[in-house]
Amino acid sequence: MTQLILEQALNGLQFGLMLFLLAAGLTLVFGIMDMINLAHGSLYMVGAYLAAEVTQASGSFITGVGVAMLGTGVLAVVLEVVLLRRLYARNHLAQVLATFALILIANECVRIVWGAQTLMLNAPDALSGPVRIGGFLYPSYRLLIIGVGALIAGLLYVLVARTRIGMWVRAGASNREMTEALGINVRLLFTAVFAFGAALCALAGAMLGPLLAVQVGMGESILILAFVVIVIGGIGSIRGALVGSLLVGLVDTLGRAMLPAMLRALFSPEVASSLGPALASVLIYVLMAAILFWRPEGLFPARA
Amino acid sequence: MSEHLLEIEGLETSYGSSQVLFGVSLTVAEGEVATLLGRNGMGKTTTVRSICGLEKAGGGSIRFAGQRIEGWTPDRIGRAGIALVPEGRQIFPNLTVRENLVAFAANRHAAREPWSLDRIYAFFPSLEKRSGNLGGRLSGGEQQMLAIGRALMTNPRLLILDEATEGLAPLVREEIWRCLDALRGSGQTILVIDKYVERLIALANRHTILERGQVAWRGNSAELDADHGIWHRLLGV
Ligand SMILES: Nc1ncnc2c1ncn2[C@@H]1O[C@H](COP(=O)(O)OP(=O)(O)OP(=O)(O)O)[C@@H](O)[C@H]1O
Ligand SMILES: [Mg+2]
């Protein structure tokens, strides 16, 4: 039992860290520019497809991931300069409509280029086996994801908490006008942040590719989770995004694994087996509602 | 002409369809302290926000250090050497005191004795004790000092203060006035908006009074001091 919990906790950690890669960019876009970007998940999808394509062509997973990050980052710059900039001053409804259109366009483009069927993205052979941790075997590729996720989270922390660029980003998230008046070109800063966030999306898409299916629509389901994360963490806060991601990753994964078993102790097997999955899938929304009840601004709000 | 660091002529600014400034003209010479006065809602904040590019000037010209800056973005105006201590302080609550100060430090105009973190802390000793605290945790007076320090760290050619003493306890207010005196002594060019006419008469020597978005009076300290009718009529004191 404890072994199962431990293993599921590691899975939750792994998923949470990947979720963080998406949520980090999303929360900054929302926090600094007050922009709702539904197409954030599409960048994740594009990253996964690029990684699958390039890995296949080059035979190197690392090359695939690198090209996916770079390519998605460049795509993001084009997207930001050509389209998103026009949306900042608009209201949220206009932003939602326009970026929802982007989702549809992105999905269609991917279908045209790669077809409708699921793409294969294989983890490097060297990482296909399990490793022994304590008393149980755990897939080494998942460990790699945890390692990469933790590394990026650490790097982001240093960038945001310790550098001047990080100070500008935090200042911009809390009071854009004043940040500009003090001489910072927030628009340019934002293009850079957006591109960086897109590259992280691509990294998440590429890393999760071998675990989940690389397919059209993969961006939407994770986007919803990413929004839950940033609402829990507080809009505009990187720290909030990290804590929120880990919470959502753990609660979602552990809930799905444990809840049916726990219910079986209370209800009849039939009731438990139908109630369990249903309850598990709403668990993170219950978590979000509970946190918003206590802290309407989220855990670490950037604005005062 | 070009002896004036800031030269505004015929400035008109609107919020949507409601015009607030109707041809405001104003000059500030290098090294002097000038004031912008007027009762509530007469357009003082709108004027300085227009100078800083935070509101769009619908008409007129703003010349700073020989360049036409109306229509420039706020960040470009900031880098050109105008720093604002805004109404309501607007320090960054999620940055520490130290970060609020160092994040925007620059010396773009080669100030001979540039401001540094140490100098700001010597200037405002109470800030040094709070160095690691988040800006949002400070008292009103400390936030005001931080807002001034943050602006000074950009080593501005023109410092603009919008109601820097508003809502402060008398002792803290005095400290702000002493700081402004010291800044003037060091040759800092300042445009100040405030309600305390007596202090401003002592601090500055060029005064402009706004009345419903237009310049209703301008003159030096002796003239303002001599005519208390102006105080009652235009300043409501
Ligand atoms: N964002 C805004 N939208 C619409 N009208 C505004 C806005 N800001 C200010 N005004 C109006 O413009 C006029 C001038 O306001 P402004 O803030 O410039 O005055 P002020 O002289 O700074 O006043 P105070 O002494 O109260 O700070 C006022 O009538 C005010 O109601
Ligand atoms: Mg005002």
C-alpha cells in the first residue's frame, strides 16, 4: 500500500512539474498583460509534434526536444508580434474568442501536416527500463522528467527571484504602468517572456510525448488544468504556479489511484467503482473551490 | 529657449470624450524646483501623467531636454530622464524594498554623483532596516520614501512628485520636506505637486496654478506669498 502511494506520489510529482512548465508561461501572460491566452495549450501540442518529427528524422531525442523548444519559441514570437499584441488592449471576451480561434487553426494545421492519427514519440532507449528506488521499480524515463522539471523550476526560480529581469517581470505583473514609467520596455520584455514560456510548453509537450499520446487536441485538456493551477497559485506568480502545479499534479494523480480503493471501504463495490473515477476527476476542482474560498486571490497573488 | 529642461505648450488631454486639460503651458528650468498647484480635480495629476506618457496628449507640445517627447512611450520617456513619484506611491508590493530600488537603477545621463543603494539608505535610514521586507508591508511613510528612492535610483534629470506628503503623519511629512530641501541643494531639477503652499513657497520659486484644466496663475514665490487672495480663490486654503 505505501509502495503504491509512493509510486503514485512520484507520478503526481512528475505530472505536476510538467504542468508547471505550462502554467509558468500562462500565469505570466495573464499577470503582466492581463491577457487570456487559450492557445497556450496549442504551443504545447506543436512542441510535442515538432519533437516527434525531429526525433524520428534525426534519431536523437535530445535534438528533437531542442528543436521543438527553439521552433516553438520562434513561432511564439511571430504569434505575439503579429496577433497577440493587438489583443492586449481588448477585453477578455475578445481575447478568448481570438485565441479559441487559434486553437482551431492550430489543430487544423497540425492535422494537415501530420494527419489525424496519433504520432509515436519514443523515449531514448537508454531510459526505457526501470530503476530500483527503495523497495520498488520505477520507470527511469519518469525519473528523468522529474529531474528535468525540478531543474527548470530551479532555474526559473533563480531567474525570477534573483535577477533584474526577474524583478522587472514581477514588477510588470503587479503594476505594468509604473514599470514602464521607470524605463522598462514591458512590451519587449513580454515578447521575450512569451517566447520563453512557449519554449517551456514545448519542453513539456516533448517530455510527456512518450507517456501520453501525441495527438490533435492534446493541448486543450492540459490547458484546463493549467488554468486551474494559476487560479489556485495566484495570477502572475511563478511561485504560485509551482505550488499550484504540484498540488494539482499530486491531488489528481493520487486521487485517481487511491479514491476508488478508499470508497470501496465505505460503499458497496458497484457504487465505489462508479463513484470513484467520477469523484477523482472533480477532485482538483474541489481543491480549487476550497482554496478560493479561503484565499480568493489564490495562494500567492502578484497584485496587492 | 533651450535653458528650460521641460517646456510644455498648449497641452490638451482627454479621458475618452471628456477633456480635462485645455492648453496647459508650463516650464521647468535645469536645476530649479517648480510647483504645480490647484484644488482637487483641476488636472495636476493628468498633467504629469501626460508628461510621462501615461496619458496621451491630444494636443500641444512637450519638449524635454530639447526633444519633442509627446507621443513617446512611457518607458522611452523614463529612459530619457523623467522619473515619477506617483500619486498613491505605487511601489511594487511584491518586491522587497531592496528590489524596488535596484531593479530600476540606471545612470543613463552620466550623473556625476549617481545614486546607489547605499546612498539611498543613508538618505532614508528607515528604509535600510526594512531592506528585505516586501514593499507591501511598509508603512505609508516608508512607502513614500521608497517611491522617492526608487525614482532617484534612475538618476533622473527631472524628478516629478505628485502629492508626496499626502496622508502622512506630520513628522513623516517633515522628513519628506527635508529630503526635498536636500535634493534641491544638490541641484536636482524637481516638479512638485502638493497642498502645503507655505512649504512650497520656501522650496520652489516658480509656481503654476491650474483651474479646471487651464493655467489660472503663474509667478514666483514672492508674488504668491504676497497675494493671499490667490490662495483662497485658486487653492482653497
Ligand atoms: N481615469 C480618469 N477617467 C476619467 N476622468 C478622470 C480620470 N482621472 C481623472 N479624471 C478627471 O479629470 C479631472 C482632473 O483630474 P486630476 O486627477 O488630474 O486632478 P488633480 O488636480 O490631480 O486632483 P487631486 O488634487 O484630487 O489629485 C478630474 O475632474 C477627474 O475627475
Ligand atoms: Mg492628483
